[in-house]
Amino acid sequence: MQTQNKQTSRRKPDWLKIKLPQSGKYAEVQKNIRKNGLHTICTSGKCPNLGECWDRGTATLMILGDICTRACKFCAVKTGKPLPADKNEPLKVARSVKALNLKHCVLTSVDRDDLPDKGAGIWAETVNQIKKLNPQTTIETLIPDFDGDENLLQKLIDAKPEVVSHNLETVRRLTPQIRSRAKYETSLKVIKYLSDAGVISKSGIMVGLGETFDEVVELMDDLRKVDCKVLTIGQYLQPDPKHIEVQEYVHPDIFKKWEKIALGKGFKYVESSPLVRSSYHAEKHIG
């Protein structure tokens, strides 16, 4: 991206300083997650907002294990051959949501291309169990693409989560370089199916991977064509040397420009700043 605010990838700018945990709530969330043998994308994905969110008593729970069948260039989650799915996991997750007294719960998962239903059954049952034990809790599901299989998507929709999110991750041109199996058009197809089903559809991207300002705007247009309601834009941070390098640290002013443009295009909610991640302030996206 050609901007006057460009930074090199060698040194993080001041606006990317991460807040450390401040209260005992962080320890409470951590203890509950460990007790139930659960995983979170907060830790597996090395999220920069982990301290802030856990201090607020919120966490994004990751189901279907912590080993992904895909190997995207940006993602810190382990890749390889996953363990068998835990049929008791939906109830464990529901009990954890109750123990943490969550008003809003965010679920995500690794890709499970090894399973016949790609994990859709566990997904649906987890939402059902959470609603059964926590009838006042609202739910956002951040899902994989299920290879665009509409029958599998419908399983999740039938469980009635309030928000269903599926991330494009990056602009069309960079998708083959960044995502190992997922395709840009498949992701748009998924989001369209969600929107047509009447759920609140949401998507997120990372910037700083070599995209241009205008490519991000074009991506917004693509999402609005499939009636995506919520958009998140955040800075990509290289989790370790094995993953793709940051090409640019985008200045916060650019994020503000994208936010203004996106709202003007009709998105209902837009979260756009360097440390934003998919589930950041997710509780605001229900209405």
C-alpha cells in the first residue's frame, strides 16, 4: 500500500503496543478454560487483545480441537492431523459459558476437512447446548467455509446463532498466497447464503500484507453485494518467523478512512483499527 504513513516490518510502531492483563478476571477465565480442557483462539491465535478481553470476562472459545487441517500463511494455530472430535465438547463449552456468566459468547473452530461433515454437527450441537443451559446468552459463530457446502451451513443456521461470521482474511489478489485452501469466491458464496437465510452476516480482514487501499475498498463492495452487515479490519501481525512477513504497518488514520468509507457503503457496524480482530467488541454487533 502506497501511503506516506508506511512503516517497515522490522519495528512495530507505538500504536501496536499491547495491554497486559489488569485484573483477577483474567485468571478466572484462564482457570475455567483449563479446567474444562477447552481451547481459545485468543491463545492459539496469539491475539493481541487477549488481556483486554479476558479482563472483561469474554473469550472466543475454539471448538473441535486445536489442530487445523489447513496451513494458512498468516495463522498461528497448529496444523496437522487432528485428534478425533470430542462428542462431549458441546456440553463442556456450554457449562463453561454458564460458569463464566457470559452474556455474549463467541465460538470459532479449526478447519476439520478430515471429518465427513467438516465439524458442522459439533458446531450445531455446541450452539444448541449453550442455548439450553444459557437461554439469555447471545452467540456469535466464526465459522470455516465448510467448502461452501450449503447443507452443512444450514445445520449451523438451524441452531439459530445470532451472528454468523466468516472471514475473507485478505483481498482477492492475495488470497491464493495467504490462504491454503479457501477461495475468495467460496467465502463470498458462504456469506451470501448466510445473508439470504436472514442471519446477521459478518466478515473480517487483515491488512499490511501487501494490499492497496483501493483493493480494500473493492473488497467492501464485494461484501456489500452479498449483504454482509458487519466488517472488521485489523493489522496483520506475524506470529512467528515461519509465517508470512508483515509488508506494512498501516497507520491508524488509514483505518479511520476505511471505517468511514465502509459505513458509507451500508455496513451496519464497522470495527477498523490496528488491534481489531474478528471477535473484538463482538457483543456490539447483535442489534
